[in-house]
Amino acid sequence: MSYLKPLRFAVIGGLCLVFFVPFIVANGSVFPDIFNIAFPVNAFFPFIVGKNFVFRLLIEILLGLYLVLALREPKYRPRASCILWALTAFVVWMGIATIFSADPTKSFWSNFERMEGYLTLLHLFVYFIILGAVVEAEKWWERLLQCSILSSVLMGVYALFQIGGAIAIDQGRLDATLGNATYLAVFMLFNMFFTLFLLVRQRSSAVAQSLYGIALVLQFTALFETETRGALLGLVGGLVLGALWIIWRAARQPEWRALRKVSMGAIGVIAVLVIAFFALKNTAIVQKSNTLNRVASISLTDKTTEARFLIWHMAYQGFVQSPKTMALGWGQENFSYVFNNYYSPAMYDQESWFDRAHNQFLDWLVAGGLPAFLLYVSLFVLAVVAIAGSALSVPEQAAFIGLLAAYAFNNLFVFDNLSSSVYFLVVLALAHGLSQKKLPGFMALSRPVGDQAIAIALPFIIVGVGLGAWVLNAPGIVRAQTLVGAITTQVAVADSSGSLSAQPKDPKQNLAGFQSALGEGIWPGGPLGKQEVTEQLWQFTSTELQSSSVDPAVKQSLATLAQSAGQALLAQRQHDARLELFDGTFLQASGQLPQAQVELKAALADSPQKQQIMFQLGVLYINESDLADALPILKKAFDEEPAYTDARILYASGLYYAGQNAQADALLTQGFGTVLVDDARLVQVYTNTKQYNRVVSIWQARIAKNPATIENYINLAQFYFGIADTRDTVLELQAAIKENPALATQIQTVITQIQNGTLKPPEQK
């Protein structure tokens, strides 16, 4: 029995450590930023990979400890509740959906970018079981939530360093160690309501009130500075709903009458602030704040809003595609199929590829069909019912009900991540504890297991957990680290004094890195991350093939490896237009034009309205001088969305190559008001079609716009030299000297070589 107490504390301690997983960044940093816990691996997608592997390992260890604890002490075993049954049904159903998904491998393992999939869902379910059993049995909810609030305070301090400029912001908006502003916002959203809950629960302690007040300031500051509209509006809505709950439920409870009046006043203040905001939204007061300006920009015609509507419609089309998709969905991590099939050309100015519906409810609808959607919704409903019928005080109920409303609203516009999923399960576990039913003593599940049986079971638990942790994590961790080395093009080299400098990396080392990353690595190997490795290999190889400094044998080895890896990936993930486009682009870069054409046509068949695919195929036709095929597909891309400037430029380019200059001129003039469009692609087209005067005019316009930019004079001189116009070449070089006399000696040397005939234009050599 002596081992039970430390075992119990180890489990509870592990559950608390989960709240600090968001600080993990797998950047291999030896001296991490303040509060940034280094992960001893420099991994691909460091903000995602490190957190998820640490979470999985932590849960797997906790599972082993919990099994021993639950076997020995019946009070730590799961108890029944509607929430438990609903969540179990959800997990089981998603398991069935994974088996029958469009790509079961990816549905189970996910990828480095997301690290979700069914495997993560299983870990989250285990986390819920342990949390709901142990924390409820120990009545440790207050302390658990305090641990969460502590993590949010530390994150808030880190955010202050970012706001002050002492620590860099990685993604443009405040992101702390989560690497994404939206992830940080929902992290703070949960913790704000946890703080409000404890603020009410420990209202008699002045010290606690002060500390929670400081926490709220830090949490709100970080949330506000993320500029995340869904979380901010969800916070306001959750507070309003919580206040309404207090007004309604506290009417007959004298002890809460004062708080009821405060709630009425709070709603009034919020109403005044909302009215004032709309009245002042076009004034400098609002416009100077990025957050308020983003909120003020919300409208049905806002680009982000329109994009959401379009992608939600795509999700619905994917759901109703067939009885199978309505019942079982497409499986987790397969939204890209839906996006490709039902892509709308109006999405041209958004991200090129979406792998989520940006609505968590629709994501589950697509991933697991209608049953998964209903079960997911039921979790919110059952949690509210459990909280409303619990012995919690009215304001305590209001805090959690407001939180669930705020989170649900936020999830209408974004998708979950590991942190938000963990926090949702914390709330579900608490609600489960409030509504669970105790098992009668005569049932076998309520009887303890003796120490002798524990001694027999312990080796099996240790081996099972250890083996599972290794199999599920080790190969992925190694691949994530190996991939970083494979794509790194520079290495640190020490000179005689010990100083480090970056030097170009031998492509042979990159080749070896990719070969290792694509292999099974350490036993037993696994598929996690192979898609990212292949995609990076395609891109790396396409670049290296254009380099004259790379050994031809290395180029050939890279091309062979990229082609075989691509074939293996496409065999697993058939009809994925994005991968087919990547493969077609690689084949085109490697000179395998017939094969590239086949792959690009397959991509277009799988995503018939995707302009990006049409562009690539149209350019391939142009390079093959097949203008009869190039023009129709470029015209189709333009006709689908004339506002897309790339489509207009590429269609005009095809027309110029076909000799239809008048039609091309009209197309450009209609879109840009001139044919002298400052676009590198058009400059190349004008050069290739010998419309030199237009090229000169574009370069001269650049010079007039930025006369101090010497590169513009040099580039125009290079153009003149390329068409054997040595006179104007010299004039432009002399103009560059006049603009920057410091370069006179260097440039005059080139002028002298041109004038004495030592340096001749390409056509005169």
C-alpha cells in the first residue's frame, strides 16, 4: 500500500504537466527564450511536432501509472455518465470512419503540420478517462484549474515580452509559444473563464482575488493582442450569457442578489460599449487598434467572411456527396479531397490549399458524417445539462456555461488544435464528474485487486506502455528531425579562431538526409511525416536541377529518389490534386514533360476548377509550343474569375505567344489600364516575342519610381546587352555610376570591356 500515495501524486502531477505542454517548441534550442521549454529535437513544424509528441508520451506514461492505480483502488476507476457514453461513442464512430476513410493511413497518423488524426483522438480520450476518474476522486479540481491558470500567467508574461519587442513574433500576430495567434487566443479564452470560476469560488480570500485579478489582466491582454475576432467575440458573448444565467437563476437566491445586480449592470455596460464601438468604428480611435480595426471590418462582404462561406459550402457539398459520406464522412485529415473536388474559383485570393473547413463542427461533419457531428454537438449539450443540474453555485455554473458558449462560437470560425482539445476535455471531465453515477459495491468493477495480482500485471503494463510509446513516437520524432537536416542548405563551419560562419552544404548530404527521412528509420518505422518529406523533396530537387553548380550524378540521384517517393505517396493517397500538382511540377522541372502532362491532367480531373493547376498545365503547353492546347485552358482559368490578375496575365502571355497581340493588348488594358504592366512574367514574354520597346519602358518606369535603386539600372543594362544594344548598355551603366559614384571603378571596368570588344553580347560571341 505504500506505493499508492506517490503513485497518486505522480498521476495528478502528470495531469497538471499537460497544461505546460504549450510551452514546448521543438527548435532544438539549447538556451530557449524565457518560459520556452526546449525540446531536444530540431523538428519540422517545431510549434506543432514538439507539443504533440510530448503530450502523447506524457499520456502514455500516465496510462501505465493509472492502470496500476485503478487496479489497486476502485475509487479511481471510470464511472458512468451520459458524457462518458457520448464521448466513447464519438471515439468509436471515428474509429469506424477511419477504417473506411478516403486515406486510412493519414486518417490514423495525420501529418507533422497537424499531428491530429485518430491517434491523437485516442490519446485525448485516455486523458479524459484519467482526468475524470482521478481528479474527481481526489476532489482536486480547484488545484488543477489553478495549475492551468498558472500556465496562462506564464504565457501572458511571455506575450508581454513579445508585445514589447524583446521576443520575436513568429506568425505576424501575437502567438507566444503556440506559433499561431488563434491557438493562443483560445488558450487564453479557456483560462479566463477558469479564472472567473475560481474568482467566485474563492471570493472570501483577498489574496486569491488579487492574484486572479492579475491573471485576468494578463489573459485578456494576450487574447486582445492576438487580434483573433472569433475568440474575442466569443468572450463577449460568453460573458453576456453567463450574466444572463446569473440574472435568471439567482433571482430566488438572496445570497446572489448583489451579484445579480452587478450582472445586470455588466450587460448594460457591454451594450453601451457595443453601441459606442459601432458609432466610432470609422474613427481614428478604432482604426489605430489592429484588433478593433479587424473587428470593425467584419461584414458579409469582407474577404475573410466570403471565404468562410465558400469553404463551408464546399464542406456541405462534400458531406452530401453520397450516402457513405453522409454516414461515415471522409475520415480525419481528408478535407483536402473535399476542397479539391468542390473548389470555388472565387477562392483565388485565399490560401492555395485548405485542409480544414475552418469550422470545427463542419470538420467533424466531413470527417465522420452526421453521427460524428451529432455526437460532437451532444457533448456541448450534455455538459451544459450536467453543469446546470449540479450543486455548483449559480455564478460557478455561469462561468462554465459562458465558457462553453464562447468556445462553441469560436469553433464556428476556426478548427481545434491540441491545446483547445485538451481544455475542452477538461471541461467535459469536470461535467462528467458532476453527473457520474457510482457503481454499486456488489459489482466486480468496484473490488480492489491485490498486491500479488498487481505484481503480476506490472511487467505487462511496463512492457506494453514502453513498447507502445516507442512504436507510436520514436520513428516520427526521428523523421521530423531528419527532415530538417535534409532541407537545410547551409552548415555552420568553425574557422581557426573558433568563430562559426554559414557555408553552403554539399547537396550529397541533403540527398543522404532525404534518403534517411524516406526510409523506415529506427524500428519499427512508420508512415508519419512521409508526405511532408516527399513534398519537400519535390521542391528541393526542382531547385537543385536548375543549379549549374550541382554534380549531375547528384541531380540524377535526387530526381530518381523524388520520382520513386512521389509514386509511392500517390499510390497511397490517390486522387489528391494537390500532390498530383506538386508531382507534375517536379516532373516538368526535371524535363519529363510527357509524364508531367499526364500528372497535371490527373490533377485537373480531381480539381476541375483549380486555376493553379490550369496555370501549370498551360505553361507546360507553351513550353512545348503547343499553343492550341495552351490557350483554351488559360482562357478557362481567366473566364472562371476575371478579377484574378495572374489568370489575366497568363492568358495574355499565351495570346502574345500565339501572335494574337491585339487581343492580348485589349485584355491587359481592360484589367490594368496599360500594356506596360510591371510583372516579371510579362517582361519575359515581351522579351521572347521581341517587343523590346515595352521591356525598356517597364524598366524605365521602375527607374523613375526608384531612381536610387542601382539594381534597376544594372538590370536594364543587362537587357540591352542581351539584345546586343551595347550603346544603351553603356549609357545605363554610366547612369548607375552617376547615381552611385562609389561603384564607379567596378562598373567602369565593365564599360571598358564592352567598348574595347573584350566583353561581347551573346549574339556576337
